[in-house]
Amino acid sequence: MEIPHPKEALIHRPSGETVWLQYEDTHAHQQIANFENLQEWEIDSNTAGTVYKQGQPFIEPALDGKGVYHLYIAENTETERENTYFIECYFEIT
């Protein structure tokens, strides 16, 4: 990734659930210190994040089975795409 890049990251699972991987420390799981200066990032079966269920946070593996995942990295993951700098990609686990 180009440095610096956006500082927040999430994955949308095939089920539609959102896994917060990098976010403000007051809200969710902070996995990697100084994330915005990370040049490479490998997401594997050990990658965890925060999933909210009925308003409660749970730490879970980001990948939970087969299907298409959407990785979204942005300056602000909770704003419209036209109002933030973002990087995204889709990948499939078969």
C-alpha cells in the first residue's frame, strides 16, 4: 500500500456482517499500531476484529468461511465514499 494510507479498515463478510479491523481505540479493536504507515498487510485466519451484535462488541476472526469479502480502508469508514479517501478490494475464499 502507498504510505501514508487511510487509518481505518473493515471487512464486510459474505453474510453481510461488518468486522471492524482498525478503528478509533475508543470504539473498537485496534489491531496494528501506526496502521496508516503499514506498507504490507496480510489478512489470514488469525486476523481478528470487532463485530457488533445487538450493540455488544465481540472479538472474532475476520474470515468465517467461503464467499466474497469486501475489504474497505478509509480515513473515515463511517462516512459516504465521496467524502473520504478510501481503498477497497474484493476477494473470494473458495
